[in-house]
Amino acid sequence: MSHSHRSASRYTLLAEVALMGLVVLGPLALGGAARWVLWPLVALSGAAAVLAAVGARRQGQSLRFPLLAVPLAAGAVLCALQLVPLPASVLEVLSPEAAGLREFALAPLGLDGARPVSLDAPATWRELAKHLAYLLTFLAAVQVCRARRVRERLLAALAFTGAGVAVVGLGQALLGVESLFGLIAWVHARPPLVTPFGNPNHAAGFLGLCATVGLGLALTTRPRSRALPYALAAGASGLGVVLTLSRGGIAFFVFGQALLALLLLRRRHEAGGRAPPVWARSAAALLGLLAVLSVGAYTAADRLWTEARSADSMEELRQSKVALWPMMAQAARAFPVLGMGRGAFEAAFPRYQTEPNPNTLTHPENAVLHAAVELGVPGLLLLAVAAWGFLRLLRREGQDALELAALAGVAALALHNLFDFSLELPACAVAVLVVLGAAARPRERSRGASKPGCLKPSPLLLGTGAGLAVLGLVALVPGRSHVSDAEAELAGLVAARVPVAEVRSRGLALIDRHPSDYVLYRLVASAYAARGREAAEESLAFVNRALYLAPRDAASHRVAARALLALGRGTQGFLEYRLAYEAGDATVLQGEALRRARTLEHLVALTPDSPEVAARLVEALTNTPGRLEAALGYVAWARTHFDGRPGAGALWAREARLRLLRGELAEAEAACVEVERREPDALDTHLLRAEVLRAQGKREQALQSLERLLVRFPGSVELAFTLATQQLDAGLTRRAKDTLQSVTPFLTDYAQRARLLSMEAACLEREGLFSRAVEVRQTAARLAPGPDAWFAVARAQEALRRFDAAARSVHEGMRLLPPGSRKDAEAWVARLEAEERARVDSRRKELEDPRAQELEHLLGNTGGAGTASDAP
């Protein structure tokens, strides 16, 4: 072997090592989700590409530029174009949405300079670096995989990496470890199989590709004894796919195996019916993998059945990620020319989100929509070119079982990305590119630059590869800024109550980097809102920008409501509270808006188009001290407004109970009659009638009606509690205990169990069993902790003159009260502690009396007397 050949082999080997490092790096970096992964990704891909080119030059080989490299290179060019600052007139032509954002939100703040098409430039800088790294990775893999042995080693690294990920998950499952290696705990994810991938769909996609590649290696490796490790690796990865419980991952993995079987059948048919030697092994390997999948499915049968049932209804399908596709298609239509910017989806999509969603949507979870949204029509064209190039590769002649298995795995993962976004993360993307590079390699006979797509490895070309790697590293510098970091920084300033001028200054700097992030505008608005009326106008100006970018953001509507109320625009402010509720803030109406509403007009403005919500608002007003008159006026309006609607009967029931609280029995009777006319068979109607009868003094009749109802509704917990309460009031303790016992099997949560125990404790107190009642009340307070539960324990302990224990119970309840509502509890504690001190002092004085000591001696308590005599 010549010196040049040895040198060339050394460079190629180093390039191979760099590619192996990329394959292993992705899973180690939390599936590629770790932020730091981009720096070694770019560096290793650049090194691999340059080393592979140098090796080709030393060996006199040409460099291949396959069709599949075109979408990668063009994607990088599109990212660069999206980052070019454009004057307003040009921006209006290329991206009217970006121009509209500039004119409405940025220019009035003084940020009126040239803007790029991308709505989140730092994210696009990061995507530019990733595209360059992916391009260099693919080209390096194409060149390195010329030799069969190198190709097999590289694919073996992928197969064993997948097996390692699966073994980590299986080992942690067997040990019962819920955090990765016992060190890293997932905060927002609960994967069934704990691996470096926090998302089980991503883990299933990666493991499915690794399993299929491992199967291909097992089919083609000779002698057979060397194929066993690959078969075991494929089985481990396949088992991992099943245990992730990813419905899409499992389905498309099975599709990949079916596709591989069809490709092998086609290959056998093209051979003229002569079965190649590998055919028998192919059938055996596929059957073995099927057996592994069956074992995994049997092991996780219950959880798989639960996952399957969660997608078996149209309602579940409607609420799934598929329901988001129309909104994402609408966003894509708004950016047809160059898209909203590669990587800008997370920041820019809320403007087009027409339905509230508690989660932050970072990706469309559909590869076609993703390309359309972030890259526009050019992105769809590049996706079509990539599909065409893959199909050409699939139809390529002379492929062995390893290449067919690799392509089947890629096809399955690509189709899975119609419902996922695993290819957006480096772990899966690098794995796919290495596999495609191995399949798209030039044939060993293809040398020289005369072939189409072949380039001579000149010094200029080598310099271009190195330059692309350097450009990728440079792009990561402006890409260091993340939306989440900017939000956290500004939120910290607002929480620390720094001067509003400082918040505004820093907020504008962050908004300049991330102009489409509505949270930044909302945080500045909240800082102004905290200053009251004097800054309400500025608060409203910023929050209007936030609502322009995220019309369904509940927190922005709440800030807008506060600013409008500070400006004296009551009706508009309460309408914003209503919009906050409709945007998903379930607590805003009863938690904040109702407290501020002082007139019927305000209450009407904040009421959504729902009689059920109106009934809950009536109840909240009823339970608020001093708001009975407001509740009565509001329920009269609500009855009229929602008349004829389903659920309007509940409003009449609320009015009847309001009248009972006010002692207006005639009006309560009339309202009850109206409820009986509208909902004669409802249980709540019968309960209301019992309440009216009781208020009218017909206690026995009310009790009898409830007892008859319990026969009709034996499983009604609320009915049983109501009946037991009335039986206790009537002195029927035994019957109350029987009623509670009959409903025990129907309890569904800790709150109901705690209420049952509290009522049992009341029965015990009626029977004089106070010590036992204290124990039961303590159990109830631990099941459903709350101030009232602990105060009930304290009252029972105080009745037994256990003042010290009662004070501790009051302290437990006081911890659960808001800071401004603890005055009465603190006075109670002070009284109990005073009682305990007085009791101790009295006892001490008694023990210091000689006659008391003599009495103690006669009673046999000499130890206690001796201890007392030693007291100072």
C-alpha cells in the first residue's frame, strides 16, 4: 500500500469517526433537544466533510453531489434570504404579514429600521447552522460510504446506538427509576419509557429506524454468527418502540417492516423467481422481529389498550393534533412567498391560533405544513424534490437487503413525521442523513468527474466546505438568543419591581430580537399596569400589541381589563375579562372579575354566552358577603336573557335558594314551581323542593321526600349527604349513619371521602364519642386539607380541653388561608394558648400544695409528685 493511499485511508477513517460521533451525539444530547448540541453538530459535520473530501482527493476520487443534497443546500439558501434586512417597501411585497407587524407593533416604538422576512431572526440563524451541518453530514456520508465495510460500520454504529437507548429505557423501567440515570428528571414530560428522548414519539421514530437498519445488517452479514449481535440490536430497538406506547411510532414501525418485506419480494421477483440466499434469512429475521414485537405488546398490553382507546372516538380525534392543522394551513396561506422564517413557528403561530390551547406549540407536527409555514411555497417545492430524490433512490438497481432495509426505515420515519416532528431534532435528522448517504453512495466503479453530479475535490471545493462549517458556527452567535430566555429575563425584571423605565428599555431590546413574541409585549404592559391609572394608557398600548400577536391569550386580556378599569372604562374592561375566560382562563371571572364588578351592567358585560357559567356566577355572588342584592338582580337578568336555553332551569333554582336565604318563602315557592315545570325529573329539582319544604317548617315532609328519593337515586352521593344532614338535625343519628354507610361504595374522590368522614364525626359527637370524633376529623383533614377541615378538628379538640393540640390544628388551617384572612384565626390561637398556659399554671399550683402532694401519694402517683416538687 502506497503512502498516499495510507494517508487517504487515514483521512477517510477520521471522517468516519466524526460521522459516528454525530450519530451517537444526538441521543446523548437528550435526543438533540439540548441547546449546546448545535456547536458540536456543526463542528463535527464540517470536520467530517473536509476530511472526507481530503481523503477523496488523496485517492483520486470524485465527490458525489446527489439529488437529495439539493433540498438541504437550497434550504440553507432560503434561511439566509429570510435573514436579509429589507426596506419596508420590499418587505411589503415579500411578506405582507411581517410588514404589518412592523407598522403596527414596531415602528411606533421607534423600531422602524429594515426588518428581515423572518419573524424570529435568532431562531432562523440557528436553523441556518443546522441546514449547513445537515448538508455537510450528508455529503460526508455519501463519500465515506463508498466502501462496503465502512458503510456497514457506520450503520452498525447507528443500530447499536438505538439498542443502547432501548437498553437504558428497559433497565430504568426494571429498576423503577423515573429520572434519566437517576439525575435528570423530565419537567414537562412523563415518557412511559425513560430514555434520553423526553418525547416518546421521537424515541419511537429513532428506535424504529435503528431497528430496521439493524435488521438489514443481520440479513446481509456473513458468516451468520456475526449477524447475531445485529439481530439482537434490532430486537432491542423494536421492543423499545413498543414500550414507548407511541401509537404513531408503533404503527409506522410496523409499516416499515411491511415495506421491507415488499421490497425483498420485489427483489426476488426481479431475480426471475430464483430466491437469493438471503431470502430465507429475511423471512426468519422478519418473523423474529415480529415475535419481539409480540412480546413487547403482551408486556405492555394494558397501557397499549389505554392508548388505543384514547383515539377511538371522533371527539378525541377532534381534540388531537389533527384538529390544529386547519389553523396551521391558515398560517401557511399568510406567508406564501418566503414563509414566516425557519424556526419562527413557536413565536409567530399564536397570531393564527383560533382555539385556546394550554400548551405552547413549537412545531406543526406535520412535515408538509411545517415546510409551508416556515418556508412558503419554496419549502413545498424542496419537499417535493426530496420526495422525488428518495423515490429515485428506492428504485435504484442493484441494491442489497441492507440498503432496502435502510430506505424502508427512512420511509417509515418520514411518514411518521406527517404526525410528528422528530426530524426537526438532530438525533433523528442526522440518523436519516447518514442512512441516506450510505444508500446514495456512488458505486465503487464510479470514479472521475465525468459522471453527472460528480465534482473534482479541488482546493476551492475543500475551502468551500470549511467555509460552510465556519459560517454555521458564526450563525450560532446571533442564534444564542431564545424566546424562552428573553421571556424569563423580562419576567424577572417585572417580578423584581424594577423601575418601569428600565423594564421598557430592556423590553424594547428583546422585542427587537423577537418581534413576534407576544409575551414580551404583555410583560411590559403588566409592568405599566402595576402603576395604576397614571400608566394605564401605556399598558393598554403594549397589551394591544400582545393581543394583535395572540388574540387568544387569556393573560393579555386580563391585563387589558385591568388597564381599562383603571381608565374608568368599566364595560370594556369587563368584556376583556369575559374574553380572558373564553380564551381558557377558567378562574378569572370568579377570582378577579366578580370582585371588581359593582353594577348589573358590569356583571352583564362579563357574562359569557352560557347559562351554566351564569349560574356559577350567581352562586359566587351569593357566597360573597354583602352581595345578595347584586345576586338577586343578576339572576333576574340571567333568567330573562337565557330563557328557553338548555340549563336555564339552574338559574331559577339559584333564585329559589337566594329567596330562601332572604326569608322570602312565597317567592322561593314560585321559583321552585318554575324549576319543577322546566326540569321535573332532575334530582336537583327534588332537592330544591326539600329545601323549600324545610324552610316552610315542613321538616318531616322534607325528610320523607328525601328518603323516598334515595330509593330512586341510590348512588347519589349529594342526596345521601343532604339526607344525612337533615337526619342529624332531626336527632336521627342512627339513621344518618346508615345513610352514610349506604353511599360509601359510590364515593369517587378524596373530597367526597373527607366529607363523609366529617359527617360521621358529627354523628360520633352526637353520641358523646368525642375522642373518636377527633380522630375521624383529623383523617378527613388529611384527605382533603383545607382551613375549614382543620378548624373543625380544632373545635373538637377544644371541646375536649386539649388546648395545645387545638392550637396546632388552627395553625394547620391558618397556613391554608390567604395572608389577609388570618386575623380571626390568630386571635383564636392566642386564646387557645392562653387557655393552655392557664391550665398548666393551675396544675402546677395544685402540685405545689402539700395537701395535693399527699393526695397524689395516696393515689400512687409518687413519680409525678416527685417531678413536680423538683419544679422551680
